[in-house]
Amino acid sequence: MDGKGCPEAQRKERRFWVPALIVCFLAFLFYLGIQYISCKNLFMAKWGLCKVGSGDFEKQWLPKSALFKYKLLWMAPFLSGGGYGSEAISFATAIEASKLVPQFKIQQHGDLENYEFWSGLPQKIRRLLVRLAWRDFNVEETVVICHSEPGAWFPPLYQTFPCPPFGYEQPLYVIGRSMFETDRLNKEHVERCNAMDEVWVPTQFNIETFARSGVMESKLVKVRQTVDIEFFNPTQVHPLPLSFNWQVFGPSKNHSNFFSSKPYVFLSIFKWEVRKGWDILIKAFLQEFSAEDDVVLYLVTNAFHSSSNFDQDILSFVNKSKIIEPSLGWPTVQLCDHHVPQIDLPSLYKAADVFVLPSRGEGWGRPHIEAMAMALPVIATNWSGMTEYMTDMNSYPLPLDGMSEILEGPFKGHFWAEPSVNSLQGLMRHVYSHPVEAKARGLVARNDMKICSCF
Ligand SMILES: *[C@@H]1O[C@H](CO)[C@@H](O)[C@H](O)[C@H]1NC(C)=O
Ligand SMILES: *[C@@H]1O[C@H](CO)[C@@H](O)[C@H](O)[C@H]1NC(C)=O
Ligand SMILES: *[C@@H]1O[C@H](CO)[C@@H](O)[C@H](O)[C@H]1NC(C)=O
């Protein structure tokens, strides 16, 4: 048997093994191919981070461990003072501090420069931005980040410095960073997103709204926002003496008695637009409180394609919605339309007891996380960007009455949230009568911001 009976068996074995090996080898090649295809769209893959099925790929922060091999040009409205600008500054600060990117340059794009904002920045930040903007840079092998609303991306829908810029005809990779506050995107925004190699959004909410509107899922990556917890640090600042010179309702509160008998301050910071739900806030506050309550609603606002007769807008809204003056008199509502320099923001939050903003939708909610980092309890709408970081443990998510359709402007036909006035009254009353619980939630909030902010 031995030797003689074998050739047949051996042949059989070989007949089995050779195709099996070939199949294995092909399967291996196939696997590499799949890996390549599903990774090649991921910027992260270049840093050695890749996960098959990029749809659920979720990277909270740029990875600390990975050494960035590529030059990075970050284009954003750094000096415009809006939400994108503040976010871009916090990214730039974090990237520079991490020392991970060998060559990193920034460039203004997407909006006009705002001198008032620039001059209110801490000197350390101004120096950093100047240094980053004037850096020498050669353009080969560069990753470009276009950080703005997609209407500013090439070809821009209005006049702005193009992104990706001329002279970078062949960037290695172009990433759009954006966000949006309604339930969908317009078609021209979807097209510009799909022309990017990748699109970074801050929230799961936007992963869903962008994908539902037609942005390719394989391009969507979640990269959350950072907040500077050293700068927004409640132990480092004193409360700002609030100015009480634009009183709309109620008994006057002023400097002379502010610190001796400080009222309970509800602070809100927003641009004067329907989206921010100032009507909901005024209604809830005036219906819930009266002159008997030791409360102030302190509104820090500025005009946004709107008039700046904020008090007139409020008075006619109150008149129109038939809100009746309580028998004990109106509670105090104060307006402030001075530009608050960035450097004073921490002290402004510090002067408040609660941050409240019943907006109808937010891409992220920059003041919200600043307030949370400052250990304030936050009352804000339980929809859109806020759902990424607000929980029942660290804040007071405000329930909705439902969704409402936007009736005018460029986003006519989109839907956003209609926060509940009744619930807002209940929550404001609740924090006022449970200040200890509210403070404790603020502390949880600061802790959560610390965890989120490790770059
Ligand atoms: C400050 O408020 C107190 C009590 O409301 C009032 O008596 C006083 O006249 C006010 N002072 C100024 C400067 O408005
Ligand atoms: C309130 O509205 C009524 C009409 O509904 C008008 O006559 C009145 O002048 C308004 N008052 C104010 C303060 O706007
Ligand atoms: C906020 O919304 C989520 C999702 O709709 C829901 O599960 C959660 O209970 C809501 N939280 C509050 C406090 O209403």
C-alpha cells in the first residue's frame, strides 16, 4: 500500500488544496480591495484609522495617537465672530496645541471680517491666529478643510474667497465642515457636499439630516465641537457686572443693589431671528413670573438681518399675543445689545444662574456648551444639535409641541421644532425653586464638557 496506493490520494489532495489556496488567495485580495474601497474615502484612513462601513464610522476628535503626515490648510470665517468662526478658532487652537500637524495654516473664508470681534479676542488667541495665517506654505500634498456653510464652497453662491482655493488645483483631499439646523438641506448645498471628498458634521442629527437630503453616506463623518474648558472655567473668573440700562419690563434692577441682593438671572445669548425662539422665551417668562419673583431675564442679542428695535419687537409681540400683565406686575426683562468681547464671555456666564434658549433648531449650540463648561444649568430645546450633548443628567432638555414649517426665506418648506411654552414655564419655575439641584446639574455639565474636550 505505502508508496503505491498513495499517488491517487495525493493527487486528490492536491486537487483539493490547490484550488482551496487559490480561493483563499483571491478572497484575501478581495478583502484588501474592500478595505481599500471603503477606506479610501476616509481622510482618517490616511492616519491609519479605518473601519469598514464608513456609514457608522464615528470619530469624535482628530486622533491624538496618529501622527499627521499631511499639511493642513483650514479655511473658515475665523474673524467673523459667528458660530463657525468660534468653532474654527477652537479647532485651530487645539490642533496647534497638539503639535500633531507638521504644517498647519489657516485662512479667512466664508464671511466678512469683523473688527469688533477681532479686537475682543484674548491676546494669546490673536497672536496665534496671526502666526497661523502668515505661515509659509507650499501647496503640494495639502489637505484642505472648507469650514463654512456649503453655499460658500466651490462654486460659491455669493462672493467669498473660494474654497478649495485657486493655486491648490490638486489638493490631496478636500473636506467640507458644516452643519445645519433644520430637518433637511437645499439641493445646491447637497451638490456642494457631494463634490467634497468628505463632509464633517458635528452631530448624529446632521449625519441623518444630510444623508436624508441626498449627501452620500460614505462621505459623512461625525467630528464634534471642542470647547476650551481652561478659558471657560468658572473658578477663574468673577461675575461681570451686568448693565441694567435697557429695561423692557418690570421693576428696575441696577448695579448699586445687584451684588448685595442678586436676583436669579436667566441668561440668553442669541441673534435676533425667529429661529432662536425669543418669542417663546418672552411668552413663557412673562406668563410664569411676576414682579414678586426675584428673577431677571437677561437677553444678550444683536441684529441679524433684522431691525435693532428689539424692545419694540417685544412689545408688539406681547400686545399681539395678548399676554396679560400679572396683577403683581411684570417680571424684569433686560436687553443688552452691546458687543460682549470674547474675553468677557466667561464672566458674563458667571453672572447668570441659568442659561436658557428655546431655539427652533441649532447646528450645534455654541453658547450652550460654553454655558455648560461654565457649570451653568442649561434649559434648551430637545431637538437638533443639542441632542448630541444634553441629557437629563447634565441639563434640562425642553420638550417640543411638535414640528413647524418654515414659511419664508431661503429655507421655506423646511421643518424645525416648536418648543413647548408650557414646559419652558415649568422648567424655569423648577430651576428657580430648586436652585441646589440646578447647580448640581451645572457641575455635571462641566464634567461632561471636560470629557468631551480632550483633544
Ligand atoms: C437702584 O434700585 C433701587 C431699588 O430698585 C432704587 O431705589 C435706586 O434708585 C436705583 N438706583 C439707580 C441709580 O437707578
Ligand atoms: C396693541 O394693539 C392694539 C390693536 O390690537 C393697538 O391699538 C395698540 O396701539 C397696541 N399697543 C401697543 C403698545 O403696541
Ligand atoms: C428628548 O428626546 C429624546 C428623543 O426624542 C427622548 O428620548 C427623550 O426622552 C427626550 N428628553 C426629554 C427630557 O424630553
